[in-house]
Amino acid sequence: MKTAGLISWLGAELRPDRLHIVDVGANPLGEPPYKTLVEAGFAHVWGFEPNPEACARLRAEAGTGVTVLDKAIGQPGSAVFNAYPASEMSSIFKLCVKSIGYIGHFKRHLGAETEMPTVLHALDDLEEVPAFDLLKIDAQGAERDVILGAQSKLGQAVAVVAEMRFYRLYEGEPALWELDKALRDQGFALHRFLHQKSRMLGHSQRNRVRPNAIGSQLIDGDAAYIRLLEDRASVTDMQLKKLAMIAAGVFGSHDLVLWCLDELTARGACERGLAKEYVDRLPAHLRQGEVLA
């Protein structure tokens, strides 16, 4: 659970530097998970969307604290961008006929793409984008390539939100383990899944059942990775403050916020009793008994 009041209070107490967020594939399909941080003035976002129509909508909707760029991000070089009528399906990869045939969904998108020559850029090569604290990626199969092209600017980042593919949708897209390895190789650990999407497989009785109730085939979902915290001395006070803000304002991970607050307290980097007050401000259903200092 994320509330604007809780985020504003936490930010006022911790006084972190402004967070830098990069969103690759910022297709405007819904509210971004970092919206509360931006609206409260704690973050600036650099959003990337190579699909022309989706990019135009993003720019029209962008408010203060958001910069929208139309560059395609991935492994540097020439590529073909497959723009599908449903812009959220657009990718440098084509939809896989065999996968779609098995799953029984997304068939209307097959063969509907418009091929657009494009140039891919590595985030590390873009001077207009600073080192960032949070990277969010929804690149329809190109997530691993985005990570590999951002090793320098990810050096001080505390979190990554990446769409993870559980069942292949695109021909040639990297497997789930390859993306996980790319993140772990750069010092991140899987923290939690923010959501997962599944579909009901096609079958003869599909008109007699409720798809949302029995759909079991996992397709994809957003996963939150955080900077590995086992070596506490390797994480700075400011990184802990920013991670606490992201944990509260993006993940809704209250235990992670409290872990950061305890560590900051032990270092003398925040007011004593901040963890207790944070719990005091949580919704009643998340608290039990007397909260100890």
C-alpha cells in the first residue's frame, strides 16, 4: 500500500537528494508505479518510448518532473522496430507464431506489425541522461539488452523494476534466466514480484468456464530487484534513504523501508524513533499490538 501522505512525511524526514528514475518503454497504459514520488516532488523521470504514437501521448501527458525521449534503448546499432497496432506489443522482436499458437492469445497481432528501421542506443552513451537510482524497463523482450548497456549508470542505482517473461512471446527474446543473471551480475537481488499476468490456455470448453478464474499459464510480470544489502558497509547513507523512498513509494515494501530506517538509525544518519513513527503511520490493518521502539 502506498499513500501520498506517508511518502511526503518520509521524504521530509529523510531529506534525500532528488531521485533520478529512468523508464524504458514508458508506454502510457496506466499510472506508473513511481507516480507518487514524482507528484510529491521527490523524483525526476526520463522516459523512453520509440513508438511514435505512444511517445506523442506521453509527451502530451507529461507534467513537471518528466522528460520524454523517443530514442530506442538496447544494444547499440541498427535494428528493426516492429510497431504493432497495439503499441504495448511493439518490440525489436517479432511475435513467435508457435508460442502464440500454443497459448491461444494475441493471435490478432500476428503479421500486423509495421517494420521501422531504427537505431538502438545504450543508456551509458546518452549524455542527456544522468546516473540514476531506479531503472524501470518494459521493453518487450529487450530488457536484458537495456541492462547490459547501462552498466556504468547502474553503478549507484538501488533498484530495478523489470518485466520478466515467464513464457516466450517473441522470437529470439532472451530467456528469463538471462535477464535475472544480467541483474545479479550487476549486484542486484530479486526482492519481490509486483504483479503477474496469466492467461487461460485454449481448449474445447472455453465457453463454459471463467477465463480469469482458471487461467493458469504465466505470461509475464514486473519484478523488483534491489541492490544487494548483505554487505551493509558497501551501501551509502544516501543510497539507503533513496531505497527507503522507493520501497515506500514504488514497491509498497514496508519491511524494506523499516530495514533501511533501522540501518540509518544505527549509523546516526536519521532521527531515532523514525522506524516506530513509520509504523504508527501505517494503515491499522498492517499493525498489531504495541509497536516497540
